[in-house]
Amino acid sequence: MNDVVAAELACAVREHAGRLAASLVRVTGDFATAEDLVQDAVLSALRHWPTEGIPEHPDAWLFTVARRRGLDSLRRDANYRAKLAQLEWPVQPEPDERLRLIFTCCHPALPREAQIALTLRVVCGMTTAQIGRAFLVPETTMAQRITRAKRKIAEAGIPYRIPADDELSARLTEVLAVIYLLFNEGYLGTAEQVHSRDLVDDAEWLASLLYTLMPTEPEAAGLLALIRLHRARAAARFDEDGRFVLLPQQDRSLWDSAAIADATRILTRAAKQRQPGPYQLQAAIIACHAEAESWEHTDWEQIVLLYDMLLHLAPSPVTRLNRTIALRYLSGAHAAMTELDTLAGELDRFHLYHATRADLLRELGRFEEARASDGRALELTANPAEQELLQRRIANTP
Amino acid sequence: MKYVLLFVETEEFADEMAALGASERERAHARVNEWFASHADKLRGGSRLKSPDTATTVRLDRGDPVIVDGPFVEGKEVVSGYLEIEVADLDEALRVVKTWPGCPVVEIRPIEFEAM
């Protein structure tokens, strides 16, 4: 199966599997069984579609298989069979059905790993084997994780619904965190990019679905803008030999300016609601970079200001580290170093702390210390592209 | 659905309670009473337990029953009481628990079946 066919297949499955799962849960009232039937139908599609082609109505095809499987395998459950037998395609769609699915998969009573796995399987129609490969976890382990989560949903009484207004914002934060982690895993992850499914695609698709379903939630817009602003610049992140290129050295003509403009529009619209949140602010910081015509033209004052707002809403040592980098270009290496020193204890195990320190030391002419800091960063990262970059830097430091 | 809420106390919490003055203690009790009153329609019974140093544990999986002084897990967090509640689903149970004004940890456990 070539890449184009694989990508088309992934798209067709993703577009329809979640909808089908949502419809089946609604009609039968049984989350776990509905989800099993859809997964069966997806596996069947992945066997048939590559040779027979994607059917004209993939949704009807998946539905027919799921329904037939259900009628075959659930012989003993007369009640369930009766409900399933009455089902006709198209099932009357409800606009917010998939939203219920997402909120159930990302329920805070489930562990984070299970939320991610379940969302990918139930909402995006990924197979257990695909999820296992993406997270470098054996398929059996992933299967256990998913089975356990589905059992907890049934037995602990996790409801299948959109949370009430007073809980919505906390629960939405949970969903956004799952999508953001998924994106990061795909964008920065150490897993090789040879899967038939790209996690970054799935993360963007989920963020876009959430934005469509909850258009008045500014943080959903912020996350979508954040992901799209990153992706719009993806072509410049690696050179032709597959080596990492850092932001100052990137060829900005490779950036997708239309995509950047699009994402910025989403962000600007969200900002009009005047409810800033961590995703909107992170997206705004990236938008500052994305809109600067060169590294030298970057609006560092604005970026430091945005970091201050972000730290106010969501304090974190990693965000303070990123602010330090911006501060270097606004106030100089000495000021940045003073800030960086305050993070030494908390971030001693974080490779980017040491890499940032190395960069500042180089600017201050302290080359020996710079090499040592890059060496420490090298010990702490498992990412091959980052390792290669650090080795190059150490070799080029006088 | 029915759930049992297991109330868990920590050493810190016990120390804080012990340090309260008479009027503060009264206010703390009033808050707990208020919580019971406002959720009375969902509560199906339960008990406050005596301190874990009064517990006796019996092990039946080592031949003859072995009787040991103390709770089954020794630790800084101890079960101090339980309540059975009846609510629609886990979200409603979570809403009830989130407003609990007493001890700092509560475990929510669905009931599989009732023994009596």
C-alpha cells in the first residue's frame, strides 16, 4: 500500500468511524459494544479497501459491516439485536454526537494514557495496532489499556453526555490536553514516522472537529490555531538531509503563508471574546514568529509580554525557560542568564535547559562551559534529530 | 447507580483538626452537617469509624486465621468512614464529593451488588 492510498484510507476511516460509533452508542446505549463493532468494521475496511478501492459511501459500508457483525455476534442478547436490527442507514445524525463521544473518552476518571488511546480508537477510528505503533507500546498492552478503560466507563457509571455548563470548562481543559499531547507526541515524538497514520494529522483533525462543534470556546480555537501555526512551518524544520533546522536559520520562504494567515484569523476571532487562555497565548507567541519576515524583525517585546501573561495563567518552569530565550533578544544574554540561573534546580533533567544555557554561554564567550552544557543536553535527549544537532554544535564550538 | 464513598484522613488533617479552637471546630462541624443536609436525598447510610489504632485485621489466606493488631494497610492515609450514595452516574457522584468539607481524600467506588 503506498503512502497516498494509506493517507486516503486514514481520512475516510477518520471521517466516518467516530460518527458511526456515536450513532450506535445512542441507539443501543452500550458504549463498549458499539465501539467493538466499529473497530471490527474498521479492520474489515483496512483489509478490503486497499484492493477494492474506497467505496462510494464509506459510511454506509462501515455501517453495514458493523450491523452485520453485531447481529452475528450478539445472538444471545435479544434486546440489543432487536435494536440493531431496526437500524437503517443513514442513522439520523445529531450534531453533537461526536462531542459526547469525545467527552466520554476524555473523562477525568480515566488515566491520561487511556484517554488518549480511547480517543484515537473511538473518535478517530484508529486500530489498536496503529495506536500501539504510534506510542511504541506493544499491541497487547494497548489492547489491555483500552479494555480496562471501557470496563471502567461501564462499571463506574461514567456518563455518555456533554458535561453540564458548570463543569464544561474544566472538562474541556481535559479534552484540549489530550489533543495537545497527541500533537506533541507526533510533532516532537521520538517514534519514527513510518506509521500508516500520522498523529499530527489526527491531532489537527480532532482540534478542528472540536472547533467546529464548539465554535464559541476560545481555547478550542486557540488550540487549532496553535497546531496549524506549527504545521504551516513544518517544511522548514528539517533540511534536505533530514537534519534539524532551528528557528533563526529556517528558510521562511518555505513557510505556508496562506495557512499562517488562516490560523491567525481563527486566533484573532477567538481573542475578540477576551477570555485569554494558555492555548490562545501559546498560539499568539507562535503567530509573532510566523508573521515576522525575518528572525531580526521578530517583535521580542510582544513575545516577552505574551509569556508573562501565559505564566500568570499557567505557571510552569518550561514556559519560564522559553521566556528566557525571548528575553535574550530583548534585554541581552546577561539578563537572560540571570533568569536562567533561577531554573537550574527545577530543570536540571530537561535537555533544553542545558541547550539554552549552552547557547547563552557561547554568546558570552564562555566556550568550554558551553560545550559542557551541550554535552549534558546530549545525555538527556533520546531524539535522534536533536542529538545530531547537539553533536554538530559541540564540534563547531571553538 | 450506587456508590460507596470511602473517606480518608491524613496525619496532616488530623493535626489541623486537633489544633482548632472550640468555635472553629464548631464551624467545621456545621459545614459537614450542612453538606449532609443538602445531599440527604442521595445518602443511603454509612458510618464514621473509630481511629485505626482500634482496628484488628484477620488474614484468612495463610492456613489458620491470623489475627493482627491494626488496619490492613499501615500508612499515613487511613479510612475514617464510609457512606453509601445513590445517584445517576459518576458525574453526579463527583459533584457530591467535590463539595465535601471534611477530610482531604475521598474514594468513590461503585457497588457491584448488595450483600444483604
